[in-house]
Amino acid sequence: MKKIINRIVFTLLITASVLMGSCTTEDLNPSLEQNKEGSEAIITTADLEGILKGAYNRMTSFEYYGRDYIVTNEVRTPNTWANGRSGRFTTEAGFAYNANGTYIWDNAYAVIASANIIINADIESLKDFASNGDYAKHLQGQAYAIRALAHFDLVKVYGQQHVDGGSGLGVPYLLEFKGGDGIPPRGTIADNKTQLFIDIKNAFDYMSDDFFDGSKVFISKYTSKALESRMAVWFEMWDVARDASIAVMNSNLYSIVPADQFVNSFAIDGPQNSLFGLAFDSTDNEGINGLEFIYRGTTYGDISVTPNAYYDLYDQGDVRTDILGTEQVGSNLRLRNLKKYPERSSDVTLFRYEEVILNLAEAQMHLNEPTIALGYLNMIPENRNADPYTEATIANILEERRKEFLFEGLYYWDLQRLGMDIVKIDSEQNINQTIPYGDHRRIHPIPRAELDANSNIVQNPGY
């Protein structure tokens, strides 16, 4: 894609001193003098690792998982609203997107570009392949998972799977760093889906348990199964979702955070329920562009909780309400997120074990196993000081997902995949009326700059 290839600066982020198994969060930002251009710079396993760290670092951008992707999804639900404190996210919350903006487009494809360099590298030609070959293959497995995740995000944001009058178009699925086709067309959702599951199978097959990352800031073998579970739920592949979720459970590497540790689990790195989180340091999203600033603080704190999401949703004594609190915003007292994503130095967890469990409950419901589904569903409230459910239904599972993942941006995708309206239930929401399922505003426009550069790209309906 000409716009993607030419406009984004692709660099190989090389950390010469990194050896097998020596990854640390401090290594995620290679210095400028360590940057090299061109695939010819891949000489050792450390070179591959440096590129991979660059991909992870790109994901921490405030225009991707560092803020925008999470918050945009959150403010488009009845959970929260943009109070206009600094004027941020009011347009997103009102489903009024700027077609000139790029949202996650550039950053996601930059991540994909780095992943493709690693995937297409000839690891057998590395100088240290004899001693580090297994680790090099493990790095390629992580790259396959990253490529799948970024493409999956793009499909959900821009794909026409859930829009009235849509043609079923997805996104260009790029398999090479610089392919011969500089202006590829959008693939279909069906084609994107096929390649997503090819990539995630490769991710699992290439990675090894021997390189399990206890810090959780690098993707491990069973992180790929968590992603497979998430994708299978989105595409309603219930047997795949069940099997992938059970594989994560049977790994015995993760567990649900108990009630007395729930709040603190967001303030520590690599908690027991994290399968993968992005590491942040003082150079990532420094200052006002971080998640913690948009959710709270006297200067910004643009995202407030709708009263419905607090007073009508949780049981009395549910530990998840301890995340919430009130803060003075100007002359108003706002209900806000005070304890999820509390500090810039804390990891931002992208895959939690609790999601895997609820994916499994939903899959079992669709596979006509309601009793089994109920057991999995109640594993969450049992660890939150909340009332258990007496029956498993899709509505109950959705409610539990909404309560568990408040502020994490997952509920929007639940509403989308289940064909549900974005209901106007509170006067403080930024929408004037309910946004029905299938409305063209439920997906983003392809960035205008991309349309100008690529004659094969087709815009989404309504833009």
C-alpha cells in the first residue's frame, strides 16, 4: 500500500546487546544510534529482537493502545461519556469522526510492517542460528501474533461486517514488508478471517513454552490462544473459541485475580491474570497524552461514568465499584475511573484471563452446554464479592463482561458483534439518540490520505 509503505518511517530497531532470554521492559526503546534501515541489518537473533521491541513500542503510541483505541471504544458505549473538560473525545463519543484523521490506521500498519520483517527473515542465515535458532523461531511466532492482532483491530474498526449496505469488505492484509503491489485493494472479511487464523496458528506453532515471559510484556505461546479465543468469539466460531479458551486454562499459567487483589492488579506489572500487557516508561505517552490523564486528574479527566453504569449495574459490595470514585472537574463533581490504568509506569494489560473464561462461557452456551457455561460464568462474580447467576444466558454473560471490562474498551465490540444498538439511556451521553446496529457511524471512515494515495481503496458507506 503506497500510503502505508511511503508515509510511515520503517526502521529496524536493533538492540545489539540483547541475548536470548534477557528481555526487560527497559529494552523496549532502543536508542537512535541502534536504528538501522533495510532488512540487510538482520544478522543475529538480537537484531530480530530489536525489531520486535520496536513493534511493541509502536503499540504503546497514544494513537493506538496507549490511549485512543481503548478510550474511543469506551466512550461509544452507554458506560461513559466525554465531559469536554479539555475538548477531547467529544467527537468520538458523538460518533462524528473526522475523515481526515488516521485513528489507528497508520500505527497498526506500522506494527504490521515490523512484524513482516521478522516473519519473512531467513533465520537459518543468522550468525547465531546454531545456538539461538529456537529463540529466533519464537520471535517469529510473536510477530505472527502481533500481525494478527493489528489486522484484527483494523478489521473491527474499518471492516464492513456490521454495517447496513456494506459490501463485506475488510482491510488490506499485508504479508510482506514491501510487496510488489504498492496499492493493494481491501480484502473481504472472509479473506481477512482466513488469514487471521492462519497467522494465529503459526504464532502458536512457532512459539515455545521454554521462552515463557513472566513479565507478561512479551507475547507468550498461550497469549496466541487468548487472541484466537477473542477472534473466534467475534466470528462466532464457537468450537474454536471453546478449544482455544480451554488450552489457555490447561496451561496452568494464569488465574483469576481474587476480590481482595482486584483493584491492586491494575497497579502492578504482570499480575496473575495478565496474558499480555504493554510496558510503558517515562518516555511513552509522556504527560497529558496518557490513559491516566484522560480518565482522571484535575487538568484533563475528560471521561466520566454515566450514573447508569454505576448505580444500576453492580451489586452492593462488588469490589469492582472500588475502581470508581468521584472527582471535582471544574465546578462539577464527576463519577470517574480512579484506579484502572493508575500510573504511566504500570503495564496496560491487553489480554486478561477473565476474558478467556467469559469467552468460554459464551462458547459453551452456543454449543448447547448451559450448565457448563454457568460454572464458567460464575467464576467471575465469585471472585468479585458479587451475587452469582442462577442461569447462564447470553444476556447474563454480556452483563458480566460489561461489569468486568469497564474502561477497557471491550464492551463496544460486544455490542457490535451481537448486533445491538448503542442505546441512549442517560442524558449525559454525547449522542442525541440511539445509534442503531448497522448505522454507518459504527465503523470508521478509511482515512482520506489513504484514499488519495491508493486508487484501489474503497471508502466505507456513508463517508
